[in-house]
Amino acid sequence: MTHPFWMINSSLLGLISGAIFFVYFSKTPLPAREDISPVLSVGPKKEQHISVNIRKIYEQDLFNSYKKEAAPQERIPNLPFPAPPAPQKMMPTPVQKPTFLDPLPVTLKGIIVVHGFDEKNCAIIADNKTEREKTYKIGEKIEDAQLIRIFHNKIILLRTNGQQEVLYLREQDAQEDPVYLATRGWEHIIRPEGNNVYTISPLAFVERVQNVAQCIQLLGLTTAYQQGMVVGIRVAIENSNSLPSYLGFANGDLILSINGIVPNTTQNRMEIYNGIVKSGLSGPIVVKVIRNRREIELTYNLYEFEPPLPLLPAEKKPAEEKKEENTDSDEGDAESYYSFNATKQKMRAREREHMLAKRQNSRSLKDGDNL
């Protein structure tokens, strides 16, 4: 029984020994393990030659201790000063006078006005050469002019050179136009009496000057100050045909008082105005002014006077008049015209007196009601 087990053990021992021998002699050598970690390869350092410009350090000095070397300046030879230029006379540019065209040879015969529709207004204009009449509207041309405005009594034309030409329907319309009145004098309204005394026609003055603002503008009144205080009213005169000239004022006159009231405040000025309105024709208006450092007193009386009658062309002897009465009828017509004109002026003067009387009565009634 022991013999078979020994053989099995011996065979197993031989197999194990052969396997070990085979493994030992048949094994291949393993390659050496390589390190995969990176290796820094440091090459040989090259020597760097840095060049430093020391001049830049000095030039960019923060403490302003560096001073630049001044470049040598070339010597300029002493030359004589040039002579100044001779003065030249400056001639003022001549003022070009405006050139006006001759009036258009036309006559305004009639006007058709449509209220609220200015573009439908028409003007009937006749050519003086051919005596032909034609109807024009706004914007249409008449020779070298263009019709720009149509009123109930006049039209306005614009010429090629820019001037405006006005055609009136009647001569009376032209005389009553405010633009025409501004060019007229004040002889029929203000009359000098001598010694700084003047007479003013109230109704004619009111017809010419519509309100207080226009009166101030015509007189050229401005407030005068001295050391910040109002001392009066200064008068400015544009030309000899202006209202202040006819009232006896000079350019630059300083009004100190009117009827004893100093016009230095608005309340005093209103008091002066109300006093003149209430007085009517009862008393004069006394104005004290300073002219060339002298005090002058101007007196104005309100009185309706008749304007001077138009004179005949020439005075004639009675004998010649008797001879020409029967031969020349034109002269009789002229005399009748002038006599009629005088009667007409007297009637106007009477109407003005009645109007002034009615105005004074109405004011006295109002004053009585206020009392």
C-alpha cells in the first residue's frame, strides 16, 4: 500500500522541478524602467551687453538739476533799423446816395376790397400813356413793379431797386396818412408868440398825436440820471422839422419841472398828465429846462387859432382887377375858391370851439359826480 503513494509523490516532485527549470531558463529579461518625468535642460548662459545712455537719465531728471548746455549762438551783425513807412492818408469811403426811380406813369382809379380775403382784393390802375385801365391783384407786375398790398384807400408797389411806391385813391387820403403827416411841419398846430411863449392848437395836436406813447417818441424823451438819482427828462431832436424844435426845445435840454412838478417818479408824471387834462384851456403849461447850464422857462398856451390862408399868386392893383373881371374868368374862380376856403376854415374853428366846450362841460359834470 505504501509503494503507489511514493511513486505519485516522486512523479509530482519531478514535474514541479521540471517546471521550475523551464521557467528559470526560458524567461526573458525585462527592459529597464525609464523615468518619464521632464528634465529641464539648461543651456549655457550667454553674456548680455546692455548699453545705458546716461544722457537720457540727466535729461529726464525729476529734480530739475540738469541744465542743458546752451548751443552756441551765431552772432548777428548789427544792422541799421529800417525806416518806418510813410503815413498814408485814409480816405473815407464815400456814402452812396440811394438812387430812386421815377414814379410809375400810372393812376389808381378804384379799389375792390373783400374783407377776410386779401388775395381777392383788386386794384383798377390806368396807364397814363395809353389811358387803358386794367385790374390787378396782389403779386401781379406793373411794368418793373410788383403789387404787394391793397388797402381800402391805397396800394403799395415794390420796385426793382427795392423802393416802395404808394398810390392813393384820393389826395385827401394821402394828406391824412400818418406816414405823410410825419413829413409835414407843425406850423398849423404850434405858433411861436415870442419870449419863449408858444400857442398850441389842442384839437389839431390831438389829431396829429394819437396817444401819450407817440408824444414821448416824437419828443425823444429819456430819463436822465445823476449819481443813480433821477434828475429830469432829456429831450432829443432828430431834425429841425421835428416836434421839439417847434416847441422851442434844443437838443439835450433837461426838463426840470412841468407846472411846478418834478417828473422824477411815475406818480409825479401821472399827476402832470392829469393836471394838463383837467385844466383844458384854462391855464398855460410852464416847463422849466436847463440848457447850457442855464435855466430857461417855456410857456405853452392852449388856444384854437385859425391857420394862415393860402396866398394868391400875386397882388394886383384895383384898376387891373376891374379890367380883368370881365375878360379873365379863372381869376374870379380862384377868388371864390379862396373865399370859400376861408369860410370853411371858420366853420372848422367854430366846430372845434363847440367840441372843446362840450368836453369841458362833460368833465365838469364828471367831477361833480365824483364829489
